[in-house]
Amino acid sequence: MILLNKMKALVKKIEMDFLMPGKLWCVLYHNFSQQQSRLQNHFVILFLITITIMVICGYAKEYCMAYLSMLLHELGHTFTAAFFGNSVNFIKISPFGFKAEIEGKNIITERLIIYLCGPLTNILLFLISVIIASTFPYHKSIFTLIAYLNICLAVFNLLPVMPLDGGRIIFELACARLGSYKAHKYICYVSYVLSVFFIIVGCVLVSYNMANFCLVLIGIFILGELKSFKREVAIMNMKDVIYRRSRLLKKGIYPARDLVVVKTMRMGDIIRNLDFDRFHIIHVLDEDLKLLKVFTEQDIMDGVVKHSGDMTFEEFIMTDE
């Protein structure tokens, strides 16, 4: 609730300062928060199931060690984010680890560093554990286990799957070249394929060893996270557009991109094709491919807020005149 109030206050400030469609962003975030609350209830049930399975299979100690390693992994993200001036609003807990909700306006290089610092933390723990295991033979078994768990976590988190760090890194790089809408489609396709692969492999292996059921749970977890990721991308799109005006006014010069649309296209559809870190000029054509009018992305955003995303460009031109 505190986070939602902060978000509303931030949206109000942006709307007053930059005359941007902050109300639309607030609605998207409110819906996203409701979806996250429902998913959190599912995670509680999944958490109990996971713990029960680990205890029955005799892997309670390994699970606790892995969970502690995942906590340190997430702290690697949060400390790096704080170093770059971000605020960590809360950390969501699930059976498969932690997810920090980080708020800030970082450039792509800083975001990539933040994502990488989680796996790098696990690699550091792996190296420390190997050194301790080789130096103190009496504690070799426990630190060998910690080393094994952390190197597995590092490799696993670098897979190109949402919501893992590897998936977020690929998404950021794809956003810079393709825009968030196309990048979202690409990373979701890869994530769906790999999650189904985890589920199938887990079902095959479970007949030999019950502990491999965790692969099935991981696949289900990824599928569940992809639903919330869709809303997260919608918020990210709006946030990029909102902050783009302030960045443009601050720099005084900004890279641009031209888009050509036919007059029958809906204005809401064009928003999904906006690139990250580009200001857009939209050229509207009639059925004979003759130019009717030119809009900026600011005109489109104002039109969506004032009218509707379902309004066509032809209808918008008529109201604009």
C-alpha cells in the first residue's frame, strides 16, 4: 500500500511537471499490483508444497543452503542498485528465491550491471567456498555443497528466461534495438519454450528420482511469472515515454525515429511499437498512401488519455481539426 501511494504521488508530480499521461500509468500500475497480490497467494501454497517435498525427499538441508544463497544473490542486486542511487521498495519471497522491487531511472549500462551482480555474487560465494573447503578439510562436505549450489545458481540465473537475470539482460539488449514490444514477444517465446522443456524433463526424471520434481515446479513458476511480466512491460513502456520528455528537455537534443501508419490503425496499437530511448514522429497515410498528417508521440499519448486507445488515427484527425 505504501508503494502504491508513492507511485501515485510520483505520477501526480510527473503529470504536473511535464503534462504527461500519468493517469494511464497509475491505472496500469494498480492493475499490476492486484495481479501481483493474487500471484503472491499462489506462491504461499507453492511454498508449502515445495518445503514438504524437500523434507520428504531428505533434501531439507540442501534446500535451506540454496535458499540462503538465493537471498545473498538478491542482496547482490539490491546493494548494487542502491550504489547507483535506486531505492528498494520491497523484496517478494517465493519458493524459488527472492525478487527485489527496485525503483530508479538508470541508463541501460547500470541496469545490466545490476542484473549481473546477482550471478556474480554466487560466483564469488563459489570461489570462497572452494577455498575454505580446500583449506579446512573438516568442513569440506558443507562448503563443497555450498560451492556446488552457488555455481548452479549462477549458471541457472544466466539462462535467457524471464524472470531470471539472463532473461532480463537479453530483454534490455533487445529493447535497445527492437523496442520493448518486440523484445517482449521474443523473450516470452524463448521463456515459454524453456519452461515447457523444464516441465517435460522434470516429469521424465521424476520417475527415477523424486527430487527432480523441482524442475516441474520451476517450469510452472516461469509460466506464472510471464503473466505478470506482460503487465510489467506495459508499465515499463509508459515509464519510458513519461521520462523521455524530461530526458529530452534536459539534453536539448535526442535521437528520433519515424513511423508510418495507415489512418485505420488504432492509436493504442502504435504505443506498442515505440522504441526505447527514441522520440517518435508518426506519419499518417490514407488508402492511397498519401500523407494526411504528422503527429509526435506526445500528441498520440495525449490523444489516448483524452479519448481512447481504440480510436483510429482517422477519427483522431477529425477531432483534432
